[in-house]
Amino acid sequence: MTADRTPSSADRTPAPVARNPVLRGFAPDPSLVRAGDWYYVATSSFEWFPTIPIHRSRDLAHWEYAGHVQGAVPGDSLAGVPDSGGIWAPSLSWDGERFWMVYAVVRSVGTPYFDLDTYVSTAYDVAGPWEAPRRVASHGFDPALYHEDGRLWLLNLQNDHRPDGNRFAGIVLTELDRDTLAPRGGTHLLLQHERLIEGPKLLRREGWYHLVLAEGGTGFEHGVRTARSRHLTGPYTLDDRPLLTSRDDPKQPLQKAGHAELVETPDGEWFLSHLTARPLDTPDGPRCTLGRETAIQAVIWDAEGNPRLRQGGWHPAVEVEVPTPLAPVTPDAPDTPVMLDASVAPVTPLTPSTPPESHPRSPAAAPLAWPWSTLREPPHPSWADTGARPGWIRLRGRQGPESRWAQSLLARRLTEHRATAQVTVEARPFTFTQAAGLILRYDAEAYLSLDLTWAEPEGEPQRGQQWHGGGRTVLSLVERDEKGTRQAAVVDVDTSAPVVLGVTVEGVEARFWYVREGVPTQVGPPLDCGRLSDDHGGRLRFTGTLVGIHARDLVDASFTADFRDFRLSCTPLPSE
């Protein structure tokens, strides 16, 4: 056996630079931990599957998908949960032997109750298997675990639902039995504050316990504040200034900076993971169409023992020098542009050549694994069949795009503000209740779609199903926002051969198109995708824009549509 040795400078590659966000697109509430030479980040998944995606890195700059917490939701179903409900703010920790994940499943949004359950699961490898989740005390959302000398503690936001109560009534701490997860002793109130504080993380350094707290909500007012105490159970004293925020400067390129966690490198350096967002300026105000993303900052400790950003101040940096890795870093590998069988000839690109988006994936990833996502349940052959037709995926139509129960939808995150997606679809709908196509989706009240469907003969009004003869197959362009659903355009289309559908996003403008006689042809006017944003509609929204394929059949789920050659290209705007 070869003895371990300390790597020399000759073993190390040059120090890399992380360009924030390091996880781009919908990847909020990062929980960062180091285990050996690897750093791991878990992020919120809300109503989407796979539940709790986990990425890993050796240097905090280059990240790859490492797995997810399979089975995080009992029964593998989030059917019925509202948009932006589901799994909030998972917290990942490592006790030197096992990984621990604690998270809340939120079943009510926009009410004082939240109706949540808090679960804990463990695994010896983040790729799994993860043990069946066990429910623990559910004081509020944003739980975290703290390990010390073989003991286990649960941190949580305390929620007070009463009419005159403070919904965010402080941070509490409860010891759990390490084996049974039952509470041991009482619950301790660590800290209360007039400003909203949540997302507690706890660490010990040089005789001080430090709380790292999300402050001010998760919008443009977001920030990070720390508090410390000589005793685990407090009392804790808040730092008199934020550790991180963008709220005082709307010109900062990284906004909404908050919800953070500190980690120490093997060389004693400190770094901070946090969520952030890249807004686009619009006449209606800033719009974060990509959702909240994950960023990294370097941290030092001042003479009084408080954490501070290495660059000074409290604004997040776009470029951050990060640790030199102790092992080689494999560059991120782009996804193949072909959705299923690489032997299937790809369609001719319809836009100027651009590099593919950089979505790392596991070498053994199945065609319907990451970076694909589904709503409220994992993909199942009963509605997403990869074996019915080699090189294609067959979607069986189910409920409509506003359902909270059973949508046949496969989607991927947009990671930049300039994007092009296209897909080849073959389908023959014979009723207006059947449709299949390409969709840009934020949630049930914010989506744009171009679908093959049925319509009455031209010139006839909509009168329901024409059961005997007549009718035509059309492409229907639909936009949905909080004011309702509108049909933006209808175009007759020949379905004797597969049809290529596409969408091009440039900032907050989306143009849908199809290929007619070999020529890309725009359908309808440009549509406003600024509505597909955390910041539109005046209500709580926590996810991000995804693009994908879907099918529906509102009568008997007999309609199917075949798709192949899905391509997604994401590149920054020239100004970014």
C-alpha cells in the first residue's frame, strides 16, 4: 500500500477562476459541503423531478452533475402541490462517513401555514442509494443539520401562522437522536430579528458558533447576515453589517444575492455558496427569466473573527479565484444534441452555429435522466416511452399544461438569456383536445407553446368537436400569463411527414418557428418571455424558465406524439 503524502506544488494545476454563476439557470438555495477532495452542492427542486439535484467539483469552478436524492418524496409523487411548492432549500452535510440531507416538502404556498413536512435521508455516496426519508420535527421551512462530537442538531425557521403572529418568528435548534431522529430535550430559540431571517446554517470556529442566515426574503432585497455565540444554544448576537447583498445597488450584475453556506478548503481557505440572479432590464422592471442560480465567493475572517468577502464590501463578485484542486479537473462535457439515439442523423441547424450549453452529465446517464426534468413525478414508460420507436421518444398525452397532477412534459433549464431549441415531432391529432409540441414554461400561469393540434375548417367558428369529417391540422401558438390564455397565431401545416418546431430566445423576446419546405418560417409575432420570470405577476415564484416537449389528450389519453433530435443551445448575450 502506498502511504498518503501531501501534494507538492508540482502536483497542483494553476489556480482556476470561477465565473459566477457557477451553476447557471434554475439552481437556487445552494447547500455547500466538502468531503475529502470534493465539494458538493445540493439545490432546491420545488415541484420538479429529479428531486434535489447534486453537483460536485474539485475546485469550486468546474462542476458536474453527481446525482440526486431519489425517493426524497414519499411515493415519488408531488401530485397536487402548487407551483413553487414541493422541495424547498435542502441542506447537505457530511459527518465523515455519511452524507445527510434534510429538506422540507411544502404543500401550501401563499398561506400562513405552509403545510410542510421535514424529512431526513442519508447515503454513503451522493449518487445513492439514499435511505427512505424519515420525518422529523417540522417547525418551518429551510431546515439544516449540525454535527458535533457525535451529536446531531436540527436547525429551523420557526413559523407562527396565527393572525397576529410573526410568520418568520426566529431560528430554533432541537437535538435529535442520531439513530431514531426523535427529539432529545426541548427546542431552543437562538435568535429573533425584526427583519426576515431564514435559511440557518451553523459552524464552529475558534471557540465561536456562527449562524449564517438568509436575510430579507429571496427577491432583490435578499442578503446574508451572520450571528455568533460562545454557546451552541445561544444567545446569538447579529453582526452589525451584511456579509453579502446586492440590495443597495441595482447596477450590480449579480442580484438577489443571499441564502449562503460557508465551507473550508483543505488549505484553510474559506468560500461561500449563495444564490443569485441575472436580471434583464425591461420597461416593466428587471426580469430574472433564468430563475435563481448558484454562485461562489471567497471569504476571509477579520480581526474580530467575523467573516467578510475577500474583495471587500458586501457585493458579490462575478469572477473569483478559487482553490487549486488536489486532483485533475475534467472539463465540463456538453450534452449530445440528439435526444435519444446518437445514430439518428441530426436535423440541419436552423440558426447560426453556437456552442451547446454546458450541462454536465453522468457517464451512465439514461436518455431521460439529467438534464431532463419532469413535473411532480419522475418519467415513466406509461407516458414517456423510449422503446416504442428506436431513436424517438413517444409521449402519451395526459392532462393540460396547467395541471398540478399528470402532465406529459420533458423539459430542460435555460442557462443563458440567448437560446435556441428545436425538435422534430410526428403526430396526427384529430380533436382540439389533443396537442403536442414545444413549450417554454415557468409555471401554470406563465408559458408559451407551439403545438400541433386540430381546428375547425378555416372560417368556421369554434363549436367543439366536429366528430365526422372536416377539420384541419394546425400549429397553434399560445401565450399564458396571469390574465389568461390567448392564441397568438394559427397556421395550417402538413403532417404527412414529421415537422420541425423551434423557438429562439433573445433576452425577453421569444420567436417560435417551424420548417416549411426546408425554410425556417416564423409563426405569429414575437412573444414576451419576460413574463416567464420570478418577478412577474405579483406573487411568489421560485423556479425558472425551462424549454421542452409535451403532449396532451384531455379525453382518454390515447393520443401519442413521437419526438426526436431535440437540440438546445444557450449562449450569453453580447452584453454579458
